Amino acid sequence: MPMPRRILLIEGHPDPGTERLNHALATAYADAATAAGHEVRRMAVGAIDFPVLKTAESWHHGALPPALQPAQDGVAWAEHVVIFFPLWLGDMPALLKAFLEQVARPGFAVAPEGPRPFGRKPLSGRSARVVVTMGMPALAYRWYFRAHSVKSLERNILGFVGFAPIHETLIGSVESLGAKGVARWLKKLENLGAQAA
């Protein structure tokens, strides 16, 4: 049994409705993690009202919107972060990207500019998992499309600010999973949650 960990779950579906597969997967992970003794916090990006960043000036020097302070606090608190989202037009939904842009500001997730901009990684010491649902077969996304958007998130955002290791769970052909297929994936997420993996 792994040592208890602090886990933040970020539900990146723009629709915060509880009938979504992303929500069910997050719930399966959270319930199993809690039962195994881990401490879990959850946030649904679609339920947070926040503005989109429009200028570099705002990103570098603007104030974090108050509605997103719990998000920064949650990332700072967490030892492991799990991000759930559906693949839309080959990428994460725009609202999730806007959320990450707001939260990952200089001085918090990105080291302030200086003589060694690639030296210090402020969020080192945390691990992550990315859980992505999609209409196409996961193998097609992974091998034909090279999982390009997930790799970009892992390398250019999570890895850039210090997360390591980063793992991924790709769930494809979601429209044809059926009840048995959904049950299998919920069980897999339960197993990951119990292991805080």
C-alpha cells in the first residue's frame, strides 16, 4: 500500500454536469483514493467563472482572478495532480487551456525571468496523470497522430514547470464503450486512485 498522498483532481470538461464520463472517471478515482487513505481535493473548471488572458502584460503582471486562487492553492498543496478532459478538435478544450494559462503564472508555476529562465522549476516534486477521453480509437490517436496535444501538455506545460513523472491514460471510442466498457474503465481508474498513480 503506497504512503498517503495529497491529490488534486482537475476536471477539465467545460460542462460541469455530473452525467459526463469525465466526471464519472474522476469520481471513481477520487472514491478509491480516499478509501485508500489519500487526501483528495477536486475542482471542475467548467464551474469556475474566470476571464481569458488576452495580453502578455496581463499574464506577467496582472492579478490572478480571485475565483482561481483556490486552484493555485490546490496545486501548491498537492503532491499528485490528475487532469481529466475530452479531446476536442484534437486538443484540450479551450476553457481548460484558459484555466492553465491563468493558473500557471510567473512566480508561481513559471520561474520569473532572469539570467537562467530554464533553471528553476517552481512546481518540482509533484507528479501528474493526464486522463483523456476521445471519439477516435486511442491507438489511432497515439500512433497515427502521435498524441500530439497530450505530449504538448506533458512537455510544454506540466514538465516545463517541474511535474515528473507524468503518466497518461487515453480512453478511445467512448461512444461505443457500452456499459461494460465504461465499467472496465471505471475499475481501472479506481485502481489508479487507490495507488495515487
